[in-house]
Amino acid sequence: MKGGLVMFVTSLTLVIIGALNWLLVGAFQFDLVAAIFGGQDAAFSRIIYVLVGIAGLICFGLYKKILEK
């Protein structure tokens, strides 16, 4: 159970980071991930984007956790 909790907390953190990045893109046309890691096409930026996307998919499991309560 502990490992699952760590995975959900990590995933939720990545999703929040992604959401904040999209806020910056929408409000100010500024992609923080791209600015930090060398542009949208940089390998590390793409890895971050993929990790945030995977984290979003993992967070679907949170619905089950919430509904169980």
C-alpha cells in the first residue's frame, strides 16, 4: 500500500506542475518547462511532457480511491 501511495502523490505532483505550466502557456504564452530545459523539442523537455502525461493517466486511479471512501 505504501508504494501505491508514493506513486499517487508523485503523479499528483507532476499533474499539478503540468497544470501550472499550462496556466502559464494560456495566460502569458510562456512554457516554463521549455524555458528551463532548452525548448519544446529538447529531449529533456519531451521527457518531462511524457512523464506529466503518464502521471495524468495514473491519477485516473485516484477516482477509485476517492469513491471507495
